[in-house]
Amino acid sequence: MLEPVQRIPRYELLLKDYVRKLPPESPDRGDAEKALEMIFMVAKHSNAAIAEMERLQNLWVVYQRLGLEDDIVDPSNQLIKEGPIQKVSTRNNSTSEKYLFLFNNMLLYCVPKVIQVGAEFQVRLRMDVDGMKVWELKDTEFPHTFLVSGKQRTLQLQARSGEEMDTWIKAFQDAIDRKEKRSETFKTAVPGLETDTPALKTEELGRRAPQWVRDNLVTMCMRCREPFNAITRRRHHCRACGYVVCARCSDYKAELQYDGNRLNRVCQECYIFLTGHAVPEDREGKHKGILEKGAAEVSSRSLLCSSLQLLDKNGKGGTRGWFVIPQDDPLVLYIYAAPQDVRAHTSIPLLGYQVKDLPQSDSRHLFQLAQSGQVHTFLADTEELKRRWMRAMARSAAGITHPEDEEEDADPCDKAE
């Protein structure tokens, strides 16, 4: 026996076939077409009711998986995507497994329960889709990562593959676009609603949770530029801008809107901006030296930048750091201890140096800068990276400030004998 819900589409098919076979002059054709239109509307309504029932059933299943903790069974809620994800920690430079439930109006950030008695997950954070931003990150240490920035918090998440990352970003962006479209429709439909309110900017201090700079990306305070150590100068994060700062530079409290206007630890610059209170600056007026160029800012406008290792005189040990040739200072190589440091450790004027290729030994990609008995030996991670650095350094050593100034038949590297 067919159930009533199964009979409706069958009636529609039978009527379509009946109307198609009726002669145009048949007296029953008009009634048959009206009956077909009526059964079509009934089928459409039936399908919509079934879809709505399935949607609410899915919400109830999620509700049970959360241990009946978070009330999500609401007619306005729609589950868009769910799945496991890795959360990148800015503290210990590691990842941990989390689980996301993305709805049309909120994101539930959950952790799997070790003992699954009555619930699979525990909700750690609930983020509104309203005002949310999402974008891909170019992180060589953690590939397939993307950032989700909301009013409550900013999360750096890692997918298992590039395809999975793209799927998550698309799901987030679809939810954001639909939320913004509904908001605009509501503003247009309601007379007198304020529409000239300025849009919330991602960089607005205190109104949105910042992206924290990872601890391992800096070796010195991003404000006073003093080096960190484990005893007298430890790392802290400004809750307004996300910078890694020392205790002295973050010894301030300010109300942050994204955290319910509660007092949070902030750096001196954010404190002045958020409160308007003046703070004596003992370093005010200090001349900015040639090494005091932020690695991140310089790297974003560089001819070449990457990690390299500068070997000692014996060619065995050495220091690994972040090396940059800036576009606005193309004849100098800047060496940073970490890619987010605000001050370079040292610099090497490249003009007049010779760039020498060293034979590959023990899978080590070596090359040198040599001038008047002074030799710097570098170790690259790959042969391709080594060649790129040799070409860039050779141009700078020859005084070529723009790549297009180089002659096509010129050989930028000298082979070591």
C-alpha cells in the first residue's frame, strides 16, 4: 500500500500523462489542467513540509549529541555544515582536535567528550554569524589553515586538505552572505530603521576579538623590542591587538566590547587608544635605527624573504632565522630571529659581494657571500630556494635595484672552484 505522501507525486505523474494525451478540443482538458495545477501546489507544499520536518529532526539529533546543553531546536535555525577541525594554538604552537557545528546564524565550537555518556560534544564557544569574517591564511608551518573572526573570538583553524579548507570557507561565506542579505532586506522593509551606521571593521580595537600572534614567531616584545626570556621577561598577549608583548608593556587594563565590556590586559598603545588616557613614554622621541624595521611589514614588501640558516666559520653549526631583502632597501640583507620580530638582529650590505655556489653535500643546499676575506655561508631548505636566493643576492651585489634592470644574458652567480 502506498502512503498518502507517496500518492501525491504519483497523482501528479498520472495527471501529466493524462493531459498530454488529451486532444486539444476535448471538453475535459480545462478541468484536467486545473486539477494538475492543484495537485502540483499540493506536492510542492508536501515537499516543503517534509523538508522542514527533516530539518527540525536534524536539529534535534544535534541537540542530543550536545547533551541537551545548548538550545538550538528553533524554527529559524538551519544546520549548514558540521565536522572535525584542528585548532591552532598560539601558545604552544600545536593543534588540537575540535568539532564545529555551523548554522545559518551561529557557530558552535565544541570539543569531543572523552567519556561519551549522553553526549558526544561539549560546547566551548558560541559565535554569532552576524559580523563574522573568514579568510584563508598563508601559513607554511600549518598548511590548509583559515581564520574565523567573530565578535566573541578569533579562531585559527586547520583543515585536513586544501579541498576541505575551501569547503569550510565557502560554507562560512555562504552563511555570512545570507545573514547580511537578510539584514539588508529587513532594513529596507522597515521604515525609519537606521541604515547609516558604519560597518564594523575587522581591525577595530576592542570591538572584535583579534588574531593572536603565535609565541614562536617572535623573540622580542613587539612594542619595546626587548628580547624575551623565561624568567625576567615572559610573553603575554594584548587582548585588543593580539601582539606578543612583555609584562611591562602590557601592564594596563581596558574594557573590550567583544568581551562584554570586561577589563582585559592590553598593551600601552591600545590602552591609550581605547581609554584616551595619556601614559608617560620613556622611549618617546627615540630615533628609529636601521635595524628597527618590523619583519612582517618588511616581508610584505620584499624582493625575497624566507627562513635560512647562517652557518658558523666551521660550516657545521649556526643560527636559523628569517632573512629579508626589502624592496625599499634592495642592497641590504636583513636577518631576523623570527618572522614577526619588530627589530632585525643584524644586517649585511650586499653591494660588492660575490655569490658562490657550493657543491651539494649530504643533501645540504649551501651557498656563500664572499668579499675581501669575509665569508658568509648559508643553508637553504631546498635547491630551488637556494637558487632564488643566489639570484636575488647577485642582483643586489651588482647594484641592481629592480629585477627588470638585469640583462637577460647575465649570469648572477659565480661557481665556486
